[in-house]
Amino acid sequence: MEFVFNILLGFIAVVFVFSAVFIVKQQTAAVVERFGRFQSIRQSGLQLRIPVVDRIAGRLSLKIQQLDVIVETKTKDDVFVKLKVSVQYMVIKNKVYEAFYKLDYPHDQITSYVFDVVRAEVPKMRLDDVFERKDDIAIAVKSELNDAMINYGYDIIKTLVTDIDPDEQVKQAMNRINASEREKIAAQYEGDAARILIVEKAKAEAESKRLQGQGIADQRREIARGLEESVEVLNKVGINSQEASALIVVTQHYDTLQSIGEETNSNLILLPNTPQAGSDMLNNMVASFTASNQIGEAMKRGKEDKEKGEA
């Protein structure tokens, strides 16, 4: 009996020792109660307690945690939009008591504050401003949460607006607006390019006409100079100006016929005529120029005789 009693006593002692020892993991805090009343906060490592008398009421993680809250609200321009707000928070190490006893459901509390702040800030903004000022929304949420949750032993590390999702029809309308703006800009660029092309083409045509006119003027000037030189040469051999002009015209006539004959694709309209008629036409041309020359010489001599009589 004594042996059995000793074994039973040893077993009880072993159970007592194992019940008195417990381990708290790293980045974790354990809340110990004695007869239902708070007794102490135990940090990571090997810890002791009085079996039966003390019990572990709960454990809290001291790591940074994240809670994603999706809030649907309306903007100033009456557009419904969903915002995803990510809240990063942790239990303050020296306020484990407040975090454990003052607040049962921290996620619900944080969610309520996020809803309250977002639905107070976003209705003041237009949809475009919500995208541009999402950091302002995140800062407002963090400020409100810090003021509220610090009393419950929670520290708000960071708040982020990670997603802004307007209604599908609104997104399609925004895409159409963006596409229209880009098409408008593209049309303006195309119009500018077409205008520049027209202007440059007009400038090129004007320059071409100017150079063409200059070429024609130079050509006529050279022709006139050549005719003048031809007349001077003919005058030196005893042919007067009228006869020289008639000779040049006849020469140019035959040169023209020769040039026409050299072109294989040229079209030539020949009026009813005979060789004799052609010869007569040339003779008449020469006779006309000769008569004109004689009339001019007679008028010149009459003018000279009149001037001598007056003298």
C-alpha cells in the first residue's frame, strides 16, 4: 500500500510540475488570472503558475496585423464607389491588459471607425479627387483610429487605400471620355499636320512658279538679246532692220517646223494649203515687212526734210 501511495504521490507531483510550467511563444503575451481575477501578463519564454489556482485566460499576438475593410459610399458628384482600406495595427506591449479586457472584438471596432471616416470624407470629394487624394483619406482614417484605439491598447501603424472601384457603368463612361479626349488630340495633330502639308505645298508651288517665271523672263531676255545681235549682224552686211526682222521670222518659222517634225508623239493640224500657197504666204510676209520698212524710211526722210525746211 505504501508503494502504491508513493507512486500515486509521485504521479501527482509530476502532474503538478507540468501544470505549473507553461511556455509563451515569441511576440506573444499571455494573460494569467487567479480565481477569475487578473493576476499578471506573461511575456515570451518559460513561465510558472500555481496549478488549479492560476489559469491562462488568453493569449494576444504582438505582431503587426492587417485588416482589409471594403467601404461603399457616394462621392460629391453622386457616383457610388467602393474603397478598400487596409489597416495595419498591433497590440501595444505595455497595454496588453487594455487590449484584452477592454475590447472583445477589435476587428469590428476598427471596421466601424473606418466606415465612419471614409463615409465622412469621400462625400466631400468628386470622383476624380478621390483618386488623386486617396492618401488624404488614408491619413484621416489613421488619425481617427489612433485617437480611438490607443485607449484600447492598439497602435495603428499604417492605413492604406489600396483599391478604388467605381460602378462598372461609371468606369466605362470614364474610359469613353478618355478615349474621346485622345481622339480629339489625335485629330488636332492630324489637322495640324495636314495644314502644314498644305502650307508647305503652297510654298513649294509658289517658289516653283517664281522660279519658272524667272526662267521664262531670262529666256525671253536672252531671246531678245539674240535677236538684237542678229539684227546688228545683218545691218553690218547691208540689210536694214525691217528686212532683218522679216528674215528672222522666216527662219524661226522653219525652225518651228523642224522642231515639230522631230517629235514623234506631236499632233500637227495642217490647214488646206499647197506648196505654192505656202511659198506665197512667206513671200507676202517678206513683202509686208519690206513695205513696212519702205514706209518707215519714207516717213523718216519726210521728217528730216521738214526739219531742214524749218531751219
